Amino acid sequence: MLKTILKVVGGIVAVIVLFFGTIYGLTLAKVDISSFFVMISPKDKSTRPSPGAVSKATFGTTNCSIDYSKPAKKGREVFGKLVPYGEVWRTGANEATSISFDKDVVVAGKPLKAGTYQLFTIPTADKWTIIFNSKSGQWGAFFHDEKSDILRVEVPQSSSDEALESLALSFETAPETGLLIAWDKTRVFVPISAQ
């Protein structure tokens, strides 16, 4: 009986190691397997551990929307640990965050054409690099390709006394229009205006 249980458990462990070893190997080889993760993810984002969220706003006559997943702090140190400083981050969880503008906009003083982009960021302790990338359908930031970056801007980081348990991405309309990235006590404001 014990031998049978050990064989079954050993078989299960072998399959798991083979699966994750293959995924890891493909990642190291820079093979884009984003579509695999999208395919196996629950389509209903509300049932995920990091549920989906959408934020929308209008700046002048420009409609903006952002579609992302909301990871939670769960007692962890977020920036500098869970989200390492100096590395490209998907700005959320699961699929890369998607941001859309139906008309041209100005982001932190730089023009950006109307369209849908993947939003990546590179957090540091005092400023963030905000990246608008043209490659759609990405999973995480594992296969972020700088050649597909359409715009990069740097914005300062600030902090708040209020700690947010889950990541919140929201469009602000006053006193200035833009995107607010808020999680734990970190706040990053990205000025965005209609062109």
C-alpha cells in the first residue's frame, strides 16, 4: 500500500517538476508563452486571487480606460521587495495592464497617439519610469520587449499616510488630469491631458 502511494505521489511530483521546468526553460530561452497563460487563466477575472478592475474617465473629449488586475499586500512589503526596484513590472497582476485612449494625449509633456497600450513601470524609491508598449496580449512582464515601447516618461513617487491593501489605478480629473497608481503607502501620479 505504501509503495503504491509513494509511486502515485512520485508521479505527480515528476509531472509538476516537468511542467514548471519546461515553463522555466522556455522563459530563459525568451520564448513568448504569454498566450498559454492567457488561455489557462479564468476568463472571469473577478474569481482570481488578484481580481480584475477597470477604470474609465474623459479628459476633455478624450475617453480613457485602464484594465488591470488588483494584487493585494497580504502583509508583505510591496515596493522594493514583492515588486523589486529597478525592474520592469506589469503594473498589476496576471496579464499586463492595458490602457486605451480614443484620441491623442499628452503624457508628462510628451505626445502619445490614440490607441491601446500595455502599461509597464519601473519603480524606484524616488521616481518611476512609465512605459507605454505596443505589443498586446502580454502576460506579466516576462517578455517585455523594449523595441515595442512607444513612450517612456519619468514621474516622481510620493507617499501617503494611508496604506491601501490592494493596488488601485484610477484616472484623476482635478486638480490635474492623469493616472494615479496607488498601493500600500506609495502614490505615483502620471499627468495625462487631451491633446
